[in-house]
Amino acid sequence: MTGEGRPLTTGEGLLPATAEGPPSAIAPASAETSAETSTEAPAERRPHLASLDGLRGFAVVAVLLFHGGLLSGGFLGVDLFFVLSGFLITGLLLGQVARGGRIGPVAFWGRRARRLLPALVCVTVAVLAATWAWGTPAQLRFALDDAPWAGAQAVNWHYIAERIGYWNGADTRVFAHLWSIGVEWQFYLLWPLVVGCAARGRHAERIVAAVAGAGALASLAVTVPLGAAVDTTRAYEGTDTRAAALLLGALAATAPVRALVRRVPRRVADPVCLVLAGGLAAAWVVTQGEKEPLLFRGGLFVHSLAAAALIVLLARVPGTRAARIAGGALPRRLGEISYGLYLWHWPVYLLLLPRLDGLGRPVAVAVAIGVSAGAAVVTRRLVEDPVRFGAGWARGRRGPLVVAALALAGAALWAALPVPVSGAGTVDIGQLR
């Protein structure tokens, strides 16, 4: 999720100025959120909600269309993923506390790693090799530069420190979309510690709610002045600025909000959910990226707040029409593979779309999405699920050992690949057009 340049079109390296921006974030959020109910220890499992899987499906489609230049505000799907992650992760942590247990950060981090790292390692190694084989010199040079930061889950701060603009340079960076995964990993490192300290005593969830709410407002206060800069990359990719969405999701998972939502009858919740979902969809259609005047002046915050309200209503008020729509077969299936789909789609777009420009933009994007979806399904079945459930080739300790060996192979590949000289990475405009 480190998006830099405007999304690719089939005929150009970047989208027109009216199209939105670079790679958005989905991964941890989608991955985390979809897996939260199924990857935790049995004692921590919660009812699985098809409607939340479906929300992930809608969010990933928005991002895919945005990066294909077909949906100007689709990058906002990343915020929906962030809110979902905050909601589900906090629900798990508070559930553990409510059962009389203590939050074990090391065990929590281990489960997150087991859920997310196998696919991430697999994709990173494959993308390095594919970029060496089919990418431009600039793409390979930047892939080698970015890969260690992707491994450290800090791509977002790497781009901020190097002043690599989110909205105008991602067409040469195959790992640009991993910025949001970095944001989520950093949240996962800190939030269990915060909840563990705050969730003590009779009013534990009220304290967590207060901390989450205050943190979201503090994040908004940091975002507004940073969003006034000419380059909004710092506001868009900073962990502190994007924490608002994660913390609003966390707030929605706490007892005070649950108690409030339980009082909402279904006849009221149903139209409210539809209005909220319609508002999110409208924002995805009309928002114009960093050119939107209110985006960093509360726009992102309001979008995340609406997403949090929708999520908690879907989770706590059963049987609404919106829940049935979101839980439909197609959005639910897309949500189930959303993590892998997000990991694969941006490198596939960069390496494949320039070769499909003769098909026309919509057709080429559809082909690229199909390739990404196929890779996501294969990765889920052959890599994610075996490691996650200790099945097949990954029984016992073999799964983590194989993933570690693959990571070492990726490090060796990274060290062995020649770095193209500066100047050889000039974008071939003729190829892109």
C-alpha cells in the first residue's frame, strides 16, 4: 500500500490527472479482518459474519478499479479495510480479557505472523523474480531498494523519508501497495500492548473505548495540518495519521458502542445501513484523490466513521437487508481471497497492463484482475491455508520452516540480482503508450 503514482491505465504508465492515485492498502486489513475469526486459537474464535467478508470483497474491488483507472475514489476502500481490522482485532483482544485471560502480545504477534507472512513472503519472492524477468530497469532497481523495507513492514516510512510521492511515482515500484500493510503491522505491534494496559478493572472496555476515541481524534488533529502540504504523502501514509481509521474500528468493538447499537431495532438499522453503504459507494465514485479539498480536512475521518457505524450495525443487528447484500456469494468469495488479491494485483498491473494496451483499458484491467484473482486463489489454497491450519505440507513445524527457507531464498535472490545503473531506469514512454 505504498501507492505513489496515479493508477495505471492500459495505454499509459499513469492515470490522467483526474484519476486517483497509486496503490492503496488492503492487505493486512483484508487479510487480518477476514482471518480474524478463523486464525486465532479456538478459545478466541468468534462467530464468522459473511457480511463482513462481503465488505472486504467490495473494498478490494474498489481498490482494483482505482488502480486500473476506472474508479476515482476507490482508494477509500483501504480505509474500510483499516476500520475492519481495528474492529475485529479489538474484538478478539477484548474477548480474551472478558474470559478472564491476559493478553499475551507474543502469542498474538505469532498468530498474526502465521496468518499474514506466508503469502507475503511468497508474493515478495515471486515479484522480485518476475520484475527481474519482465520489468523495466527502473522497476527492478526500485524493487531491490524497497524489498528490505517490505520485509521490515516499514515501507510507508521508507517512502515518507525518501520523499517518494504517493500520487506521482508508483508506476515504477512493484511494492508500492505494501505501505498499508506496514501501517497495519505497526498497529498490531502497539495496540495489544495498549489494550493490555487499559483493559483492567471493572470498566476495562470503557477505558479502551476512551483511549480509542481520543486516539482517533488525536490522529485527525495530526492529519489536518500535514494534509495542507503540497505533497500529501506524509498525511496519507503515516501510521499516526492513518491510525484514525483503525482506532474508529476499535472503538466500534467496545462495550459502550455495542450497548448503544443493541438498542437499535432492525426496522431502523436496515435503512441506516443502506444509507451508510450508499454514502460510502458515492464517496468512492466522486472523490478525486489528493485533489479533493476536504480529504485531509476530515473527509477521511468521516468516511472511516461511516464505515465503523456500518460495520457495527451489520455485526450487531442481524437480518438487515444490507447484511444479506454484503453477505452474497460473490462479495463474500472476493472477501475471502482479498488479502492475496491485494498482494498480487499491483505487481500484475505494473508488469502486465503495458503489454495489454491494445485491448482497451476496461478489458485489459479485467484480464489483469483475473490473473491476480487466480494467483490469489492458488496462494490461499497452497500456502495460506496449509500454514494457517497446519494441514498438508505444513503439518507440525514444516510450515514455518518452509516459509523461513523461502524468505532466505528471497534474501539470497535480492542479494544476487544486479542493480541497474541510474539512468537506465528511465521510463520508456513508447512502451507505455
